Amino acid sequence: MICERCGSYLSEDALTCDRCGEFVANMRPRSAQSDIQSMRQGRAGAAMPRLPLRQGEERSYGDYEASDIPLNMSGWESRSRPAPRMSEASVRGASRPDNHRGAPSRGNARETIARHRPTPIKKIRRSNVNWMLIGIICTVLALGALVGYSVYMSQSEEGQQSTARKNVIVANEETFELATTKDATRLTEQEELLKEWNKAEPHAYWAVANAFVDSGDLDLAITAFRMADILDPENYDGLLEMAVTYELKEDNAKAEEVYLNLINNVSPFRSEAYTYLIRLYQNTDRGPEAADMMKLAYENTERDAFRQQRREYIPMTPETNLTAGRYEISKMEESITLISPQNYDIYYTMDDSAKLPEEGILYDGKSLQITEGSVSLRAVCVNGDLVSDPMSVGYTFFHPTPPAPKSNLAPNTYDSKKFVSLRAGTREEFTKKEQAEMEANLTYYYTIDGSTPTLESPLYDGTPIEMPSGRVTLKAMCVNQYGKQSSILEVGYKFNIKPYPLEVYGVDDHFGGAIILKTTQDEFEQTFGAPSSTVDTTYLHLEAEARHLEYSWGYAEFALINKQWLLVRLDMTSAFTSMPREVGFGASEAEVTGAYKDFGQVQSPNGTRGLYWDYPRVGQVYISEDGQRYIHYSCHNNESKMVVLQYWLDGGRVKHIVNYYQP
């Protein structure tokens, strides 16, 4: 048998090859021809039979019977000549060359089989370990471990907290400043820092912070809380724990800041922050702030517990004996008093802008002074630093308003002279005594020139009022002792009696050749000569250009209106042309007023007198601020612009006349 591995000869009962140690129990015997064919095909396990060698010939190797190549060597027989058949014993005893595969070529001559001393064969110990496979497996395991660690650190709670803990330990104030900076030049650094922090989820920082609190390391706990706050600023429960930790560190200012942030920004509807902050205020003797926070907590959370807590904490609200409403002062049976249910000090005010209790008045137990008008009474009770909720009551105090006076002459047309008397109106709810008291304290004011009566109008003293001719409107009012004015009585009459009334001042009442807003500068100079001087000026509040022309009798002013220099003012101290209605310098007040319409109204207490009033047609006698008396007339021209004529008196005579345009 030939070993299929090394080609060595094996005995039929051999179990392993003596040379290579191959297990050959299952090998099948095969022919020499098949072994030679296997050798030609390059099979390593082919048997190498020994071929016969002719005497005197060298050994030659090769399967000459199976080869297609002819042998030309001398001494060899033709390939077509059949070779002698080798016995199985000779084949079995053939030796294998040292360094060539195949059988020796020796023709059909017999050859003595060479005997060689067997060379000891070193047994090859075969290793069953595949180191390459082991290396690949180790590499895969290492990569798997790395991936698993990465997943563990990024996904597991323990890994997240481990990453967060490392970031907390290395954090300092500079990193916090960078994390919260608004500096545009540091945004890249900030982004890198936050990227590093975000390798752990915000909840990991909150968990690490609580773990540091449990271990007693409050400084690192605060650092972790601050980092978590930057990454997760809306975490109400986490921020609440942060504030409590600040309290544990006795940093009440920071704790208050966090509580207020929770209340004002994160969630004003949750109650926990209010509760903790109220407790903080109470523990630090900040009672007023605690009370204010209780009120805010109740308003935002609608939890009645806060309202009850505040009610028991601060003084009770003061009370008053007079409920809100309208009160006529003369009929009030009692005045206002204040009461503190717990006998605390009371501070009150009737000033809506005053701040209580700082700007209030300490109540001395006496009745409050009442004045007419609408007031809001506010008051608080004070116990040390604690202030009650304010009491606020609105009142309207008033004095009675007298009724409008009445006239004894009914409105009608009369052909004879009439006198009119005034009397008080009646109030149905008054008794005769109350009516009499009211009438005794009334003062009457009236007009017949068409104007509305005021406290500067003629005073009715009980003397009947003489009615002038023409259409007359009597207007009257009365004022009581409290200064309350009645409504206006208005009665129209017509008296067809002589002398009939004159006309009111109009645009036809002008100075000869000089008409306001009509005469141009050229026309004026042609009529009255050139001025002694001309000065550019302004006229009242007109934006147009103006000129001042000086004359010996006074001056004239012109304004550029509609591209024309029109006369806008004449100011005269002597006559230079004809006077309207032939009254002018040297005339008395009666002479001037007698030239125009005058209802004959008596002089008012302040010295003025109404002539007629049908705005803009007005005639009045006024007194200037410096005490000078003058007669004033006004009207509208055809363009609805107001023109004024004034006669200024000195010593009862006209000394100065002004005719001008009133823009």
C-alpha cells in the first residue's frame, strides 16, 4: 500500500504511515498504473513504483509506457514493445528516489533492488490551534467591546450619569460664563462646549445633582444643577430641587431667584414654588413679602389654602360705618368713622395716587372731614411690618343744586314797556321751611344782551328789569350758599316800542378810503400819502409777509394775502379820515354805544357791560388788564373773516381807535 500523503510504502496491516504519521486505515489498495497516473497528474499521495534497470544503464525516471514522448536513448527498446510485467513483489520492494517523484526507467531488465539503511524519520507534531482565526476573533471581540462600551455610555442610565459626572467635575465658572455668553465672537467655543455637555442627556445631570446632594457634596450638586438648568431650563421639579439645595447651602438669595423664576417664567400655576418661597420669607422675617406671595399664589393657582393662610397671617381689613353711595351733605345724619377689628393702627387716604400705609394718615378715632365731590376712601390696618388688605369705599358727597329761577312775565309780544322780576323755583320734595331756607340763600344773575349769564353778569337785586325795544331774550340763573349753580332760565320777548334799536357794527362801518382786507397798499398811499417809514414785520399769527407803515396819526399794517398787499390794521391816535357813524376821538362812552345797537343791560359787578351778543356780531364794554376801559365791536366780512373795531377811553373819552383783521 502506498501512503496517499507522502508516497511511502506501507504494509497492508499498517494503521499509520511511519514517515508522515498519516492515518491510513481507510485507504483502499490501488494499482501501480493508477499510482503512475496520479503522479503525472501531480497528486501528492501517488505511489512511486520502482522500474527495472538494464545492466550498464543509468536510472531514468518517467512513465515511459504512458508517455507520448518517444525515447531516443540507445539501448532502449521501442515503446511499442511490450514491457515485461513486474511482479507485485518487485513493485512492493521498489525504492523511492530521494528528490524526484515517479518510478525509475530501466527497461525490461531485471535489476537488483538497492538496499538502503532506513533513515530515521522525525515525526512532525501536528498543531491543532489556528492562530489567525484566534486573532480575528480577538479583534472582533475588541471591536464589539468598544461598540458595546460606546452604546453603554450613550444609552444606559449608568453610562449617561458617568458622562455627566465627568463633565460636572471639570466644570468651573469660566465654562458657565462661556455656556451662557451672548458674545457673537465666542459662539463657536460655546457650541463646542455645549456639544460636549450634550453627550449626556439633561436628565442625567439632574440625577447626578441629586446624587451629589445625597452624598453631602453640595458644591458639586449646585454645579450639576446649573449645567442641567442650561440644558433643560423648563424642568420644574429639577429647578425646585436646585432651589432647595441653595437653601441647604444657606444661599437664600440664589434660592429666591430660582423660586421666582419658577413662579414668573416656568409655571405660575403650580403651587410648590409658592409654598417654598413663602416659607423662606417667613423664616427670614420678611412678613410683608410672604403675605404678598400668598396673595399672588391664590390668584395664580386658585388654591384656597393660600387665601386662608394669608387671612390668618395678616391683620384684618378695617371697616367703616358708612357704606358706599351718594350723600347730600346737608342731610347726612352721621359722618365717617373707621374701625380696626383687632385694634391695630389704621392709615387712610382719599388721594387715589397715595400709597398705603407710607403716604396715609394715621386715624385718630375722630370723624373724617367731608367735602363735596366723588372720593375713594382707602384704609389699611398695620401690625408691625404686616399690612392688611386695603379697604376701598367710594362716596359721592354733594350739596343741593337750586332749581332754575322763574320770570313773572310770560313770553309774548308786547306793545308797551315792561319790567320783569325773578323769583326762585320750587322743589317739590322740600317742606315750606326748607324752601324758605333755600330761597334765603340764593343769588341771581341775568342778561338781556343775548349772552349766557355767569358770575360776572349783572346781579339781580330784586329791582325789576327794564325791557328794551325789539326782540329780547332774558336769561337768568341762581347760585346757592354752597356755590351750586342752577340751570339757565331762558325766555324770549318782543317789544314794539320806541326808540327802535339801531344796527350792530358791520363791514360798512369803515374809515373813509381805508377798508380792512380790501384796500391795497398802493391805493392807501395814493389816498393818504407815503409813510414816514416802512418796516418789514409779522402780523399776529399769520405766516404771510407783513409791512408796518408809520404815519403822523398812527400806523397802518399790510399783509401779503393772495399775492396782494392788503390793509390788515389801522392804529390811530388822531383822525386822518372820516369816522364810522361819525363818532370818534373825543366822544364819550355813551356817545359811542349810542351809535350802535345797545339793549341797555346794566353794568356787571366787575365793571363790564354787555351791549349785544349774537356771535360773531358782538358789542361789549370791557376793562383791560391794566384797567383801561374800551368798547369792543366785531363782525364777519363777506369772506367770513372777522373784523374788529375798538374805542379806547381815557378819562371817559375816546383817545385811541383800532380797526383790524382778527385771523
